Amino acid sequence: MKVTPDRYLTYRYAGASGDFNPIHLDDEFAKSVGLPGKILHGLWTMAQCARAQGDGLKLQSLSVQFRGMGVPEQEITVTTRADGTVEAVQGENRLVRRGKVTFRE
């Protein structure tokens, strides 16, 4: 699955999740703490891993290891393998690796 988060996604997700950390909302603040600019919420990225599984009603569990920071306006590719592992990458940056999904029977 491929998804490109738009420039306003972090604002919408902050409102939905209650996570108003300025690293997700303010480019200048994010840069002042050593980030490339505002970054995506990790749980939003994890949600994309869940979305990539198709029928969410069959998804029993999802666990991931966060490994990188995603940024808005750059495509993310989520890949699931036959063994139930999932990863998310943005360019050369691995956002999620060693994810594991299990399904209800």
C-alpha cells in the first residue's frame, strides 16, 4: 500500500489523538530540536500498517518497532509479507520494521 500524508495531516491527527507536541505541528520548533521539520505521529504510521492489512475486522493484533521519523508530503510504502511481517518505508528511511500481524480465523 502506498500513502502520501498531506501537509495538514499532523494537525488533523493532533486533534484526533490529543497529541499536540510541537514537533508534529511547528516546523521551526522541530528544526530547533534537531529534526528536519515537523514529523508524523508514530501511531498514525502504525495505523497505516493496520490499514494495509485490508479487512480490519480480521486483524487480531499488530505490533511494530518504530525505527525512523516520517515527514508529511512524501510517499510511504507499507509492505506485508506472507509470514505476517510488515514494514513501512519513506524513501530510504525505514519508519517501521519487524512489524507482526495476526488475524482472526
